[in-house]
Amino acid sequence: MARTLILTLLALTLASCAAEPVPPKDNTPSHPTNALWMVLVYLDGDNNLEADALKDFNEIEAASALTNTNIIVLVLFDRVYGYSIADGDWTGTRLYQAVYQNDTPDNTIVSLRLSGMGLSAAGDSDELNMGDPGTLARFVDWANANYNTQYTFLVLWNHGDGWEWNTNLNTLGVAYDDTSGDDFIGNNQFAPALAGKGIDVIGFDACLMGMLETAYDLKDAADYMVASADLEPNGGWKYDDWLDRFDQNPTPSNLCYSLVMSYSNTWKDLQYTTLAAYDLRQVTNVFAKFEAYVSDLIAATNLWINPTHTNIPTAMITTLTGTVEQYYYQAYGGYIHLDLYDLAQNYPLPSSTDLMSAIDSMVMAHYQNPLGDIFAGNPRSHGIALYLGTFYQIRSPYGKLHLYDDLDYTYGGVGNFLSGSLWDDYLRALYVFPHFMWIGAGTTNKSLALHTYDYYQILVTNTGTLSLTLDVPPSCDDSLFLYHGDIFSANRVGSSEAIGYGVDETIIIDATNTGWYMIEVLRYAGTNVSEEYQLNISGSAGIY
């Protein structure tokens, strides 16, 4: 199967890690503690990925790289009851130094179990919360105190959610721990937990973490990052393959190259797969060029209020969601990430060229499968994503998608990226502007299919009365609703649902608030749905 691998290998230099106070060493069994590289795997199987975690642990043990002194692999492994009975069906948290096994992987762990971090080397009563950033910090501190290596690679293994999800308006992240109440490490938490700990490379064997927001927040915690901008298959990285590739030339650049090449070979038949490695030392430059691009976007908002009622934001959203590479398809509602390079290229502004050039310098190695389209594949991926927004369906299954005001992203200011970027300000403006047909005072005629809705928006600039009448055709039974601010039941300020064919609908309110009002027309019943209704808008309120 054909696939694309895009690689730009940079000259790499690594600063030595600053010395810091470290906790006392634990009384662990005798084992090698000196190597060129320390690979720390934060293996959170305390969820529905438990069986996959065991499989990946076996892949680590199958790496012949463990037989020499280049690489030491340490694994903090947490399990849960109910998803796998392999390896004795233990369910606590254990600490291991990986040991090579030449047998066929059978979900049995042969690695050396260690004591440390308050964990014993025997029994099954220890439990750590892998969703606590303090656990992650303690893992790295313990490894630094007990092992002497030149380089450190930290892998965070589990579910990943990118930067936002709208179910409970929570900012999400990685490392979900079922035993600890589904706790997780938030996107704004892993950078503070890892700062100053001498990590050279951070990898996310998790979905959707290859984002500018993630890279920017981690720029002071490591020099390099490896992550997928899209979903990852449950099998994730193939550990024995990339470890052995890396072992042939154990440099930071070859680590990045080995991971991307291994991933491309492993998942070449899945069209949505992608993986990239980023030089985090280039992120500040990308951020500056991105801010210039956003400034160009913000300058264009001056044209949004216009006498022709052209809905420019809606046209933009249509362009972005229809032509730009995306990493989460919003067909049934949900959040969407866009490829940042493809955004700059397909929505060109004066600053686009500089932004694309900066991204090229940051993305060291990149694989994307050329199969599929921008919705179900990654043919135009350049490896780095950006959060666009959350979508929901207005009257599913008959309605259309609508961009949602995502409060946590635009108002929460979570993390360094959102605290310092204009992007959330632009999205806030984009969310507040409705994405429907913009009309003014007067009449609008339109036919409407049975059990479907039409949506309109009007802009009230001065308070006063607002009068809506819907002339319903004789063969139909239509309803009329009015909202202020957004299409939510809590925002409804008027409704008319007279029963019967050909019965007109009327809403008259005192519009004490200016701003956007949304009109919803429902064709509830009808025998000749090709007949048009007539919507009339008038009143003493100022209607732009």
C-alpha cells in the first residue's frame, strides 16, 4: 500500500540538563542503572485499553535493544479489573525495568519488577492515580534519582483528546484512570509537572495530541515531541520495531525518525493514520508567525457587519470545514481540529507564507497516509493541528451543524498557549456571530420540506418592539420560534405553534436586548410541502 513519508532532519544539539534536588534512591534489586538513553513509559492501562497496554509491554520486551547498554526502559504500569485476565489478572500499579524475552509474546510480563515511588516489588495492593500530574512528576523524579543516563525519552501512553471536548465543558488531556474516578492529566497540567526534569523528548502514544497548543505548552519541558494529530489505532506504536531502529543510531534525531518510520510501516493500510516529530525549539517562532496570521484574521472582522447581509463568518466556516485537512470529522457533532499548514495555504492571508515556512522548520519528521479525503483520511496533512471549535446538530437528525461557543477554550485561558494567543479571541468572535441566513426587515418567501427547519438571523441595533408573522400556506402546518443569542431552549424569547393547516403564526416581543436574534421555522405537517411560507419582520426595534 502506498504511503507518504515526509522527513526533514535538522542538525540537533541538546543542552545538558540542569542539576536539581532529587529524592533518595530506593532499595531496588541489583540491575543496570547506566545507559545512553532512559526511556520512561507511563503505561496507563487503568481503563478500557488494558489489553492493549499488556500487548505493548510485550512489544517492549521483544526489543533486542534491551540486550545492550544504549537503552534502559522503565515502565510504570497501572491496570484495572475487567478488560484482561492475562499475567495473573493483577490490577494495581507496578514499576518495572524492561527485560528482553525472545519468546513469542503471550501477554506474560518477564521484566524485572522494582520497588520505588512507594510501590513494593511484590504483592498487588499498591495503586497510584495515573491521572494525577503529581504521579507523572514522581515517576520522572524517581527515574532521575536511580538511573544515570545522558538522554531521557518520556512516553505518555493512553487515551488522548486533543485540547477540548464539549460534553461537560471540561478541558481534557491524557492518562485516564478508571480506578481513580476517571481522573486524567489535563492539557494545562503536564507541562508544569515536567518542567526542569531534564527530559529531552516527549512522546504521546495517544490520539489527537499533535497540536500547536500541546507543543507550545511543552516548549520549556523538552526539546522534541512526537505525537499524532489524528486518532491512533488501539495498537498505537510498535515498540520492538522502533526501539530496534533507534538502537542502530541512538541520537535524538534518529529517535524521531525511527518512531515516524515505524508507525508508517505499521499502519500503512489505515488511511487516517499520521505521526509527526516536532523540534520544540522552533515553536516560539511558529507561534509568532501564527499570531501574525490571526491578526490578519481579526482585521478582516471589520467587514463582517455589512449592508448586503453577507454572512462572511458562515462562508469562512464552510470553506474551512470543506477544504482544509481536518483531524476530527464533525458529521455527528463534536470538536474539529484543522491542519495548521493547510489552513494557512487554503485560507491565504498576507502572513500565510511565513507561517508555512515556520511550520516546515518545526516539523522534523512527518508521515501521513495519502489515502482517503480530508474528512476520512489525511492526504494533505502536514503534521500539526489546531483547535477550530465544537459543532453540534440543531434538531438532529433533521438539522444542520452549528459552531458552538466553547467556553472552556475561549474563556478559560487554560495553558500557556491560550493565555498568550489571540486565537481564542478570534474564535470567540466567530462563535458569537451566528451562522445562518442573515435577513433584515421585510418579507422572505421559501418552501420547506416536511419535518425540517429553516433558520434565519437578524441583527437588532436598538431596542423596541419586534414583530414576526408567518403566513402559512393552506396545505401546511408550520410553527415559528424566536431566540436571542443562540439556538438553545433557554434562549427562546417567543414561540407560536397554532394547530391547523393554513393557520398563520405571530410573535410580538419587546426587544429589550440588542444583538443577534435567531428565527426558527418548522414545517410540522403538510400535504403539499412545495408551497412557500412568507416570513414578515417589522417593528420599532432597530433592525440592521
